[in-house]
Amino acid sequence: MQLFTSSIGRKILMAITGLGMVMFVIVHLLGNSSIFAGPGGLNTYAEHLHSMPLPIIAGFRIAMLVFICVHIWFGIQLTIENRGGRPQQYAVKACQKASFASENMIWTGALLLLFIVYHLLQFTFRVTPEVAGFAGQMPGNVFGMVVTSFKNFFITFIYAGAMVTLFLHLTHGIQSFFQTMGWSNDCVQPGITKTGTLVALILFLGYVAIPLTIFAGILKG
Ligand code: HEM
């Protein structure tokens, strides 16, 4: 099938799976923001999520897993092909003014994968030491679990670093989506780049506010 073998087909698969994950990241931030309403806010939100019918929860998780696997698989393939098939990298770079974010998509992507594995072990499977007291209660006191975690400097630091990584990955990822779909040209390109950076910045600020306000003692348990 051309979609899986041609270069543009694989880029389209990466763009669509990337869009799906960006949608999740937006919805996840909106849900997580209920933490600023106190324990009642986040805990009620978590209870709503957990009370959804099992097929919906399972379907969502399987879809996310497929999206992540497809995105990583073709991301690695395209990176290898691009690096191998561009002998005159300097000439190309000089014309296109490659940014730090665009040059390092494979590395920011790899760091995000590590973060997601850690994040799931911590808040979904609850097997990391600081959340041991919250294991077994589903969803239980999600607010308490998050606040307990971000009182720890290293955990806050890991999350802040991961959010910078997410910002870098999205600044290039969003504009790359429009290019792949053929919705970009010289005229609209600067606007798309600015809007993509703004969306990535809003997500960064929204997410990083949670660990930072907890660590600073502004948001308390
Ligand atoms: C400050 C930042 C974040 C906080 C406080 C946070 C909080 C949480 C919490 C509490 C859960 C468990 C929900 C429950 O089981 O009731 C969760 C699950 C999850 N989070 Fe986050 N999250 C953050 C950032 C992110 C980011 C940036 C991503 C993706 C790049 C992400 C991806 C996920 C995924 C995939 C799940 C599992 C969803 C499921 O149960 O199916 N999170 N998060």
C-alpha cells in the first residue's frame, strides 16, 4: 500500500498520528487544569474519566498506543532516510534555515517517549515510590497523588524539562503537519510557524504551571 511505502504516505501517517496526540495533549491539559479548583476539581474529573464504559477507555488506550507506535516507527525511518540521502546537508541547511527544534525532532521525540513511560508508571500504574500510598485506589485521591509528587524537587525538575522538550517538539511538529498536508506555502508559512509556536507555548505554560505552583507552595494539598 502506497501510504506505508511512499515517502509522502509515511509523512501523512506521521502527521495524522501527531495530530491525534496533540488533540490528546490539549484535552489532557484542560482536564488537568481542574487541579486549580482544589481536590474536588481534579478528583471529580478523574472519577468521571474512570466511570466511562470499559470499551471506550480500552478503545482510547489502544488508539493512543497505535498512534505512538506508528509515529515512532515512521519517524525513525524518515530520519534515517533523510540523513542518509542528503549528502550535501550544508547546502540544504543554508537555504532552509533549519531550526534547533527541526534538527532534533528524533531526540526530543525519544525524550518524550521516556517521559511518557515514566509518567504512566507514576500516575497510571502508581509504582514509583512517592505514590506508593495511592496504589490500589482507583482513581482515589488523584489530587493528593499529584501534589505529593510535585513537592519533590527532582520530579518537578523532570516534568519541567519534559515540558520544554514537548514545546520544542511541537513548535516544529505543528508547522510540519501543515506542510505535509499541503496546506502551507511561502505566503502563509510565517503565520503557521508563529501560530504553531504560540500553541506550543500555551501548552508549555499550562502544563508547567502545575508542578511549579505545587513546588512553590502556591497550590497546596
Ligand atoms: C504537569 C503535567 C501533567 C500532569 C499533572 C498529568 C497528570 C496525569 C494524571 C493524574 C494521570 C492519571 C489519570 C487517572 O488515571 O486518573 C495522567 C495520565 C496520563 N497522562 Fe498525564 N499529566 C501531565 C502531562 C502529560 C503530558 C505532557 C502527556 C503527553 C505527552 C501526558 C500523557 C498522559 C497519558 C497518555 C496518560 C494515561 C491516560 C490513560 O489513563 O489512559 N500527561 N496524567
